[in-house]
Amino acid sequence: MTASARPSLVEAIVGGPVKGNWWGHAKGRLIFKLAESLHDSRNVISLKLVEGKVTFLHRSLWPALARVVTDPEWRRSTARGLSPDVGRLFRTVEGRGSLRLDEESIPGRKELERSLLVHSGSMHTEKGSHATVLTSWKKMFESATLAQARNLSLDEARGQLGL
């Protein structure tokens, strides 16, 4: 399924498609405020799930997401496709549990984010800027969520996520 077939937060707020950047729209501040509220919610994970676009995923779908992104076969297959730099970055994140990247120019960051092998989020730094935080999926999910994930088949999980 493509992102265009899914509900868009921006389109839901303004009542239709937005030409250009939504920041320039009259409801740009409202869009930002609502997106930040979702991003900060303890009941929502934000990730780039579909076509590199930010997706807000409700807690009820976390077991399905956990089933997909922690699937050993999928992880091995996906990790084999990483470039050497990205593979090193991935192993560092997995080893540490999470890694804060204050610089946007870290080699392989974008490729690792697109792979979905780790969660990529952002945080406000002490200086007021944003930093990317890469986190192992096993650290992202509570044990109860991981237990629920084990009760789903990979096909069931993908179906719940519309993948």
C-alpha cells in the first residue's frame, strides 16, 4: 500500500491536499502543534514506515510492528543489504541500545533509518536544536508488547500494519 492510500494528518487537518510545504499553509502552526502532540504521546510511536514518510502508530499496533521489525529472518536479510558503514552503525546501536547523533552528516544514518532495523527518533537538545536518536527495537518495546508480538504470525502482523 502506498502512503497516498493512507490517511494523511496534514490532509485531515486542512481538509484536502496541500500544494508545496504545509508550513506555508494557514493551518501550518496547528499541523505542527498536533504532530508534536502525537510525537510526544506515550501511546504513539512515530517512524518512517511507508515510503520514508512519518507514520504515527497507535499503541494497539505496537505488537504487530514489533513482530515485523524483530523478525530474525527479516533482520538478517535486511542487515545483509547494508553497506559496511551502515552495518557498523547498526551494530553500534544494537550494542549500546541507543545512540544519539548530534550531527546530520553521520555516514549511513539515512540508510539505517530507511532500513527500519532500528527506531529513528528525534529529541530537543540542551542547545535547542534537534538530534537524531537511533534505538534498538528491543529497547523500544516493553516485554508485554514483545510477548504479544510472538503470538502473531508475520503475515498477520503485516496485515494489521497494511504492509
